[in-house]
Amino acid sequence: MLKETIYEYKKYFQEGVITELRSQQNTRRVVALQAGQLVSNVRTASEGISARVRNRGLWGLASIAADGSDTAAAQRVLRAATDNAKFMADRQNYPYTELRPGIIGRHPLIGTVLDPIQDEYLRVARAIDAYIVEKYPDLVSRMVYAIADTVEKVITVSDGYDAHVVTPRSYVYIGLIAMSPDGSPVEVFRAFGGRGTIVENFADPSALFPEVDRLYEAVRAKSEGIYPEAGRATCVISGELGGMLAHEAVGHTVEADLVASGSVAAGKIGQPVASELVSMVDFAHTAYGSPAPLPVYVDDEGVVAEDAVLIRDGILTGYMHNRESAAKMGMEARGNARAWDFSDEPLIRMRNTAILPGKDKLDDLIASVDNGYYLVTTGNGQADMTGEFMFGVTEGYEIKKGKLGRALRDTTISGVAFEMLKTVDMVADELTWVSSGFCGKKQPMTVGLGGPALRCKLMIGGR
Amino acid sequence: MTERRKTEQLTEQIRNKSHTGLDLLTAGGADQARCRIAYSETNEINVEDGKFSLYRTMFDTTAAFMAICGGRRGIVQSNQVGDEHLRATAAECLGVAESAAPDEAWQLAPDIGARTVTTGALEYEEDRFYARLVEFLDTVAERYPTVVISALSGMYTRERACSVYSTGTQVESLAGYYSVDITFNAVEDGVSSSFNYTGIKTDNLDTPFIEQGSFAANLSDITREVRTEAYKNTRVAAMILTPTAFESFLYDIVGNFIGDTPLIDGSSIWKDRLGETVADPRLTLRLAPRDERVVAGRYLTAEGYLVEDYACIEDGVLKQFVLSDYAARKTGRDRAPNTEYNFIVTPGDIPLADLIAGIDHGILVNRFSGGSPSRNGDFSGVAKNSFLIENGKITTALRETMISGNLAAMLKEVRGISSETVADGNRVLPWIAVDGITLSGEQAAPSEERP
């Protein structure tokens, strides 16, 4: 666990200069079984101190691989960051906006920092792999990964909240490959887990066996699956895809740095961008009275994290900011400035972004479609500042006369966010969260994605 | 103390630490082991929304340990290199190895002796680098006034390292390079194009950045991507992939058909095709980190083999699977001389303009945004930053256009490969034109809601 001695180094800050100092450790463990072979058995860790200093609107940052209690290292990065900011400020003469003063305080560490040994990861992965190979010998292959990462930070800033925070998360990824009658391999892949260590989340690996059974049924159905008909279709998307939609299609376009570059959300505050059934929030740490998947209490600029309401009843209500974009646009920073590694600068990032659930039942959504698709699982997604998005769909089914039909082979869906959201006419009442993987934007970042099932119109790829 | 003496001392310090790490592993019971110690300094100048925003300096160290104890293998990497940290990291590595099951396929390469490798730009020229970045932004503003550089990251990295193996191999390296990566879009009358991104890696500052890689072509293209039209059809057509888009497809082709994963699990549709024709005879694909056009390419594999360039597909014939030493032993096949994705595709003899002129109906794809292709090579996704080709001419920028096809089939349906190539310091690729791609757009598939 990191020491909190870095709080004492505030005495080295230059008076009147906006300064951030952060001590941080990231650890990651990976165990990967592929067809039963242990192809990866790795632990990585990085630890260091970074300082960021602002000079005439320009930032200097420096970092060093050092323990947070290394006074000389802290002084060195503060000096180097100051020099870097001066280098830039001496060469440019941009007009700039003063940042608003932050609220002073300190957020204590909640919970403990644990790092279970590698044996725990192998225990979980082997138990699940053994179950698959014994129960389903007809599969072509299988993959079982046990992965965890933990980020711990101690942050001290010139004018804001100091904080000691830790975010552990752990997942088991299961992939099954079956052969289709035409001789081509098909695959399904899912992640299970969330906030917490491998021991906390997977004390009993057999709890995942029913999920393996469900995945097996899905890969069998998919092996005899069909290709969807290419074009625009009425779709029911699952809560998992609803979360991906919230993050990729809408979330990125309302990050203030992308707004400044001309994203489709620029100038649309107060305007309708979705059906009245759609509301969307970037939750800081608590949603509906429970902890959000990956809580953020204080961001890396020392801003106390609050929820950011992005869409309310179909109307665009806000963007996500860091201190600088908030000052420039005359809006509030709510704790979205986040850095991944100790050496990284805070960027505007989402936290736990969700479309809010409605009042309909999933069964009613499916029953309402005469001819369309139910799309369940996504493998990846990408969006654009124009709002155009795409998700890879790895599990889906056709809907015929209100009932689920044949499974789909892998496909891709796409749309334009603010146009597609206006086609949403049914919103299910259950919120599904996922938090595995990373969001990519110069740096990786852990995020939570939440959504209910939605009925909407989408472009779907086919043959 | 002179600079030279300081450098010698640092080199000696890194060498000593790497041997200390190796000794800790072997003394702890590893019968095969590797330790790599590296010191790096990275300077990065950032631009946001067209303006300089941040200057970042990173001093980092790496201690990378690998231990094999009776066939049980563990890898642990840390960025702390103090003596106590080395002891802790070595112990952690031995513990991770101990947790594994024995697997005799984990083996190190035979001893290649002691070697020293120096490559790239070894001195950081801060003012000259900054001036080149200013020149780049000024050129973009002058030539492409509608373009917004939403993000630019200009970086100089220098790393001094020593890798030592229990076999006796010792490789000391010093490598430095510059890189420039941009994300950009164009805005007219408040309407934005899609974003695109590109970059280069270089070992010198002699040439303006705008003249390197795909910068000029991509920036020019984006100015014509603000006004777009939706594709209104579903049709099988031709597709030209730019070098950047071609690269993303090559990643999928290698990963799905000839890399470690599909061959270890047996799902590769090419697993029995070695020595057979899998692509158009005009296609030769090399993995070439030692090519002179690749900047600071890898020198040594993880197991300690010297990296060598080779063709995995030559004149359309599958010559070599891209297999690590481990995967080769597991599958009873030959180890690839490297597994680095420094792709070099032999250019064709048709100018790009003639490739375009030969297409009646098709699409020029700058970027593919799609789901991961299926194991059988099926893919579908959105054609981004792309243009319609009609009657031999590029006519309009497209939006909401999906493309789908099959990676293996695509390689058999090559119309032509351009004589022009783009080198960006990581790879050297031409444009490639293929047939048999399904384009689909706006028209409704049969679907409706129930009352």
C-alpha cells in the first residue's frame, strides 16, 4: 500500500502556481489458458511520482519511477515539470483562462489494497477449464483468462482535494469455439467479474459453471447460425449493448475536448438529441443507492467527483469536463479528469456512463418486433465525433413474429447516435453494468458502461 | 566527470543490475532465466485543438524477469530497479513460475554471445524538434485551413538496456527515435468530418514531418470529408484499401490465420495450407523489423534469438506461420524468425490512379471501423473516411456505409497492388484493390414492429 508522505510535499509547491503531485502504483496479473495450455502467466507493476504545473495556460509534467516517500524524486519532478511549463509558455503567447479555485479537503482511503498471489488466478482458470473440457469435449477449443488490475493513487494538489484512492477489479474471460456444419469455426466470448479482487469475486469458480453452460448453448446455436440481411432493421439491443451505446455513441461526443474540436454535440445543449424516453448520466461513484462498477471519488485534478447528467428526457443537458474546459466554457468540472499510469496527464474521461432504465419488460420489447433482431453481446465498439458508431456483435438472434429465432453469425451494427436515439421507442426496466476491458483515448482507462435493453432502428451488416 | 565517463558508468550499472537479477533467479532455482534492465527518458510535446498544451518528461526504469523452473514459467515486470526491489521482483517471478504446470515447450535460445546494438537518434534535439512541430502546425494551417488537429503527440524516446540470459547471451542496446501522432478532423460551417489518425516514427529531424508517412494524403483527404452522402444501395463491389487501412486488415489476417492463437487451438482455416497458394500471386508479405526503413526495430526475440526478416506469404504462397518459439514447439512447426508486425508488402506495377480508373463501382477505404473478424475470416464494419468510386473516378465522401467480406477470399480476389508505397517508420505498404466486397447503406432491410 502506498504511503501518504506525498501530502507533506505540498510545502515544495510554488505559491500561486497550480500544481498537482501524484504517487501511484498500477499492478496487473494475467493467467491465460488456451486449449488448456498456460500461454501467459504474468505479473506487472509500475510505481512512480508525477508532477504537473501550469504556467500561463500551458502545462508541464514530469514523472519518475520512484517510491512516493522519495523526497528527492518529488522535488526533481516538481522542478522538471516547472521547467517544461516554462519552456512552452516562453514560446507561445496564447490567450488563456484562469482556472476557478478548487474546494480544499482530503478524501481518506476507503477499503484496503490487496494483491492475491498468482496461484489464486490459476485455481480459478483451471477449475473452469477442467469443467469445459470434461462436459463439452465436442468443442474445437476454449480459452479461459483470469485477469486483474489495481490502480492506487495518492494525490495532493495546490487548490483542491487531496485523496488516497484505490480501484481493484478482476475478471474471468471465457471463450468457446465450435465447428459449424460448413466447416468454419465460430466463437463466443464473455467477461465475468467487476470491482474487487480475484478472491473476492471468484471464491467459488463453480458459480460460473451455469454461465459456461449458457455460453455452450450460444456457440452451438451460432454454429448453425445465419447472416443477417444487410441494411436498416428494427432491433432490440440488450442492456450490455445499451451501455456500449451510452459510452461510445454518446459519451465520447460530449467529452468537452471533443466538443471543442467540433463534435456533433457542440452547440446542442438544451436541444433534443434523443427520444423523450432516453436519459443518460455519467455516475461518479454511486448509482441508484449502490456503488457504481468503478467508483471515482476524487479525480486527478483534485476535483470531488459528482454525477454528470448528460441527457434528461431526450434533451442534451451537459458535457464532461476537466478544470480547464470547464473554465473556458463556463461550466462545472465534476471529476472527469483521469490519468491511467503514474506518468500520464489527466484527460477528460468517462466514469460509469449509463442510459437510465425505463418501464418496459424485455420480453415485451422482443414480443413487439415482427421481423428484426435481438442483439445480446458485443465484442468491441468505436465511435466518431460525428456520432457515427459501430459495435461488433458476437451473439444475436433473429426475431420473427415476436419470438426469438435462429442465432446470428458475427456481425456489426452501426448508426448515428443522435439520429438513432430518436428511434428508441421502448426502454426496459433493468440496468445492466459491464466494466471489463479498457476505453482508449491516448491512454487506456477503466470505465463502467450501463444500460437497459432498448428497441430502436440500426444499420446491421450482413452478406 | 565527462559525459563519456557518465555514459560508461550508466552502462556498467545497467549491466551489473541485469546480472544481479539473473543471479537471483538462478540462485532461487530457475534452470533457465532472463533478466532485462532498461533506463529510458521520454520527452513528449502535446497539442490540443491546434494549440500547444503540455510538455511531458518521463524518467522510467524497467526490470523484466523470466524464470523457467522445471518447465514452469513465470514472467514478472516492475519499474523499480533498486537492490531491494530486484530481490523482491525475482522472488515474485519465482513464485509465479512455481504456480504454473510444467511445460517443456518453454525453452531459451542457444547462446549468441555478448553483443552491443546502437540504433536510431541518440541525442534529443529539443529546440529543433519543437521547431519541426511548429512548422508542421503552420503548414497544416496554411494548406488545410479547415483542418483541426484535435490532438498531436510528438515524442522522443531514448532507452539504454541490457538483456542477459542463463544461456550466456548478453545484449546491450541503446536506441532512440522520434514519433509524431495526430488525430484530426475538418470543420466547415460548424459541421465536422469524421476524425482520422495517423503517425510516423523517425530517427532524424532532417525532413519536415508533413512530407513523411501519410500526413499530406490523409490531411488532404479529410478536407473533402465534411460533406458526405449515405450509400443508398446493397451491392458487391471493388474496394481499394489505403496503406493504413490495409495494415489493419493484415493484423487480422495474421492474427486469425497464421499466428500463435489459431494454430495452438487448431481453429485456423489455413492450418494445413503451408506451401499452398492462399493469396493472389502478386502478393508478398514480409515481417521485417530489420529492414532499413523500419526505425528502431526489434533486435532480439523474448527467448533470445536474433530477429531476422522473412516472408510469410511469398508470391501468394503461404511460406511460414508467424509462430513464437513456444507455439512452434506446441504445434510441431517451425519457429518464425520474428513475430513483429513490421509489415512490408512488395509494391505492384500499377499506379494508384490506374487502379482507381479501372473500377466502375467501388469504394476507397481510408479507415475500417468494424467488429473483430470471425475465426473463419468473415468481417463487417463501417467504412470511415472513405470515398465512392464511380466510372473510374472518386466522386463523393461516404457516411453510414458498411462493408463486409471474408479476409481469406479477399486475398484471392486482388485486382491490383499499387506501385506507390507509404513508409511510416514501422511498415512499408502499398494500396491494394480487391473485388467481392459487399457495400450496404441506407435502404431498409425487411423489418417492422408488431402492432
